[in-house]
Amino acid sequence: MNGNEYYNEIAQLLYNESPVVDMCINLLAYRRGDNVFAINAWFDSNLSVENNIDISNHAVIEFTKLLNGLYGYFVEGKLGDWNVIHFVISPGGDSFNVDFEFSEDLVAENIFWNEYIHKFM
């Protein structure tokens, strides 16, 4: 798959998992090690208990496969290194935006994932 195919598959899966589609839908994932991701999803602008999306077990497996594939695509194409991805689908699902980051603090365990996600709350 190419990058756009990965993005489209992730977007469709996230859209299908969300109970709300008339607000933005977010996926935040951290690549903690080989083939392992911490994944959080929510609708609306800020992450909270009220707008958290309970991702199905099947979707967690699919997100992990897709995110690992996307990571491999980046490595093979020498497109840059990242360990955090923030995927945002616009209200109604017409478009999406993807931001990548490499967090040294997460790698060095200067902060933990549960602390890192607070900036999205």
C-alpha cells in the first residue's frame, strides 16, 4: 500500500468506530516498540471521558496493522521518523489531517503516555 491508501483505510476504520460523525474525530497513537501502539480515540476537539471512543478489539488489531504498515512505508521511503501520530477527521468525514511527531521524552520515559495525552484534554 502507499501512504494515501494507509490514510484512507485508517480514516474509514476510525469513522466506522465513532458513535458521532458530525464532530471531528481524533485518533492519537504512540508507537511504543516494535509493532506495539498505545491508541486513544475521541470525538470533538478535546479528549475527555465523555467523548472517548471505545474502540472494538477488532479495530485495535486493524489500527495496529495499518499503523505498522504506515510506519514501514515511512521507513522504506526514508520519509522521516515518528513515534506519535495524530489523525483528525473533519465533521461529516469529508477530509482528514495527519500530524506526525517524534517524541524523545516518550522514548526516554521522561513522560509517560498518560501524561503526554493531557495536552489534548
